[in-house]
Amino acid sequence: MIIIELLDAIKQRRSIHRFKEIEVDLAILKKILSYGTYAPTHYMNEPWKIKLYQQEGKRQFISSILASYQRIGMLKTDNNPKTVKMTESMRKFLMKIPHHALIYVEKNEDPVRYEEEYASVCAFIQNAQLAAWQYGVGMLWTITPYMHDSGFLEDIGLDSETFKIAAVMQIGYPEKIPRDKGRTPIEGKLEVISD
């Protein structure tokens, strides 16, 4: 049954940290992202925007990430062999990930509208993750310091005054699927008020 498949996908989906070095066909990625667009969206605004980096397009993106890490102090800028080795190790790791999808949203001056639109983008991301799982594709929803670096946004062609990055999704076929770590029973999070 379709409902059971959906509920199973919600429970079985995992964040993937290791990917096979095989690209997902662009037609499949478009289908996955299209399912994401069925997220709730206030005023049918559909505020999500996506930059998809793959193949040689990853090189400049990853260089921008590494430059940001240097700017914000997560990576040293010297030519010490240890620094060079660490930088190249990070570059190689990121290049092995088949696809990077940067999900961003235009900032809204109205704080209520901005929260509505940001929440809608998050729903888009979760829909895409669930759709991807049905295609055997894994994703890792990352929130990283470079997302808040205006220099990084400029490097990738976005105005930091106009746009906010919601997430960078790492995408590919899972090399390893993490085990189910369970969840806190809802009773531990739920307060029922009846009168």
C-alpha cells in the first residue's frame, strides 16, 4: 500500500555520510527535486532555489568552501606540509561526493514571511530526501559555517544581503547505510492540554 510505503520511507531514511563514486542521472535528480516542490508553501510562493554542483562544476564550489574555511579560521593559510595535506584531503573528500545541492532562499524583510518561507524550504528539503530514498539515493543535509560567510556567498555568485543558504545537500548512492538509532518516544516530547 502507498501509505505504508510512505511511512516506511519516513522511518527508514537515513542521513548518508559515505557515497559511492557513481553519479545519479540528472533526470532522476530532477524528479527527486520535483517531489520536493510539493512542500507546503505560503501563498504558493515556492521560495526554494537550488544550485546543483556536479562533475567539473564541483571544483570551483569546493575551492570556495576551502577559501571560506581559511577566512573563518577553520583551516590555516600557511604552506606547512600538514596544512597542505589537510586542505587537499578535504578537497579530495568533497570531490568524491557525486553531487552538492545548495538550497537557498531570498530574504524577506517581513520577519513573519521570512520564517514562513524558510520553514517551507526546510519542508522542500525533507520531501526531496524522502523521494530520494525511494530511488535508492542518499542525502546528507548539512549546515556548515561557510553558509554564514558573506565571502563564500559572493564566491558562488549570491548576494549575502539578498539570499540565505538553508542547506547544502550532499547527494549520491549510499556506500554504507547507518543503522537505525531509534527515536525518543513521542510521550517524552508531547504535552497534551485538554482543558
